[in-house]
Amino acid sequence: MTIPLTERHRIQTIGWLRASVLGANDGIVSTSSLLIGVAASHAPHNSVLIAGVAGLVAGAMSMATGEYVSVQSQADTEKAILDQERTELKADNKGEHQELMSIYVDRGLDPALAKQVAEQLMTHDALGAHARDELGLSKTLRARPLQAALASACSFAIGAALPLAVVAFASETNLIPMVSVASLLFLAILGGVSAHVGGANVLTGIMRVTFWSALAMGVTAGIGALFGQVG
């Protein structure tokens, strides 16, 4: 008997996709906003570049730390729930069988078939069956702290490097418009690609990321200009 290949769906990429898109988007927005704000305060070109490099390093480390702590907390919760379920299986295997059977009946199976399915799944992998069908946990969506932290840090650094590269080649007179336009272009591409990979509307993704990013850059530029005049 030939067993068909397992299909791959977009949901299987949601973990690394979320962390990578968030990191790259934050890298571009925060770094370009920082660069524009510092430039708007009439700081020299070299100071703007140094501020951008510092923002890249600090932001990448912050993203990695925050993502690791957040996802590790989720992983700890999942482990605690699985440990509790493992204990319940040892203490009351019959009751857990009835619980799993009830879940399948609620999903539309007749009691006889639900009992058979529960028996076979628990014989094969009792904890896995309860984790998946009772608790809603699966290997596909399982929390992976190190993977999420690394994806966030690397994607933030890559995103932040894009406006920094523009600053390196731009003159002081056209630095702000060049960084603004280039960053919005990068963000539009990122928003479109992430929407396409995730199966969402591409145009909506582009409009959403460019609008809020432009707002962030505008506010930062205004604050930088204000402090530049005060100084």
C-alpha cells in the first residue's frame, strides 16, 4: 500500500515567519526612524552612522532576548501541561480514554467508532493523542525559543543594515529623503512578500506596513528637528 506524501501548509511556517518578519520589519522601521531623527537634529553624517550601528546591535540583541524569554515561557507552560497530562494518564488511564472518546464524539464520530479511534491512538501514543486533541498542542506549532531568538536577531540585523547602507552612500543634504524613500520601499517589499507567503492579501500587507512605518518616521523626524532647534 502506497502512503501519500504529507502535505505542507502555510501554518507549518508560521513560527519562523512571524519572528523573521517581525525582526526585519522592526529593524528597518526602528533604525530608519533613528537615523532620520538624528539627522533631523542637524547631527553630522558620521554621528548619524554611528547612531545607526549602535541601534542595529542593541536592537538585534533586544529582539533576541525578548523573543527567547517570551517563547521560552510558552515552552515552559507547554511542558508543565504535558507533565500534568502524563501524570493523569498514569493515575486514571480509563478515565483519560473516556475523555478522548468524548472529544471524538463531539467532533461527529459515532460512539463505537470514537471508542475504537481512542483505543488505537492511545495504544500508539497516548500522550501525543491527548496533547493534540485535548490540549491543542502539536509538533508543528511547538514553541522553539532558540529558533525564534536567532530568527529575530538575524532578521532585525538584516533589516537594520538596509537603511544603514543608504546612509553610508548618501550625503548630508539628501540623507533624510533617501533613507525615507528607500526604507519605505524595503518595507513595502517585505510586507508584500510576508503577506504572499502567509496567504494574506498582498496589497493590504503593503499598505499596512508602509502607512504605520511612514508615521513612525515622521514623528521621529519631528522630534529630532525640535530637539535640534532647542540644542
